[in-house]
Amino acid sequence: MRKNRKKGKELIITLIVSAGLLVFLLISVDYTRKGNVARQKESLEKAIQRDITYSYATTGSYPKTLDYIERVYGLSYDTDLFSIEYEVRGSKIPPIVTVNVIEEKNDNEKTN
């Protein structure tokens, strides 16, 4: 009888430790993913600014559209992950560029 109780306690402890490790792993993966998205956003912002500056240096005016930067300078990005607001203020005034992370859909919405 005591052996069964001891085995039962060991099993419960093993399950609790395993569950704790699983929760820790899931939190770590989510944290890492968020960090990667932040780095991708920063890299995209720098690439856009570099292309805008290069365009001004070579043509004397800022690009009129984001599409122009994509076609001429080869800018590419994940449109499922980022949206870009590009506001032109004039040919000699730098455009206002805002990179936004698109909110992820719930798992239920992804499967439907």
C-alpha cells in the first residue's frame, strides 16, 4: 500500500515539473518570437530610410510612393506581418514613414 502511495506521489511530482517546464518553454518561444518581430521592424525601417536617402541623393527629390521604392530599389517585406504608412509632404521634404506590426489573428481565426 505504501509503495502505491509513493509511486503516486512521484507521478504527481513528475507531472507538475513537466507542466512547469512546458509552460516555461511556451513563454520562452513567445518572447523570442516577439523579439524577432521587433528586430525585423527595425531592419525594415532602416532599409526604407536608406532607400529614401539614396533616392534623394541620386535624383534630387524624395520618392513619391512606397511602390516606387519597392520597384526601383527592390524593397521587399512581409505584408502579412507589417503595414507601412507613407506620407509625402513635398519633393524636397522627407516623407513620413510609419511601420506598423499587424496584429496576429487568434488561432481560431487562422484555421477558419
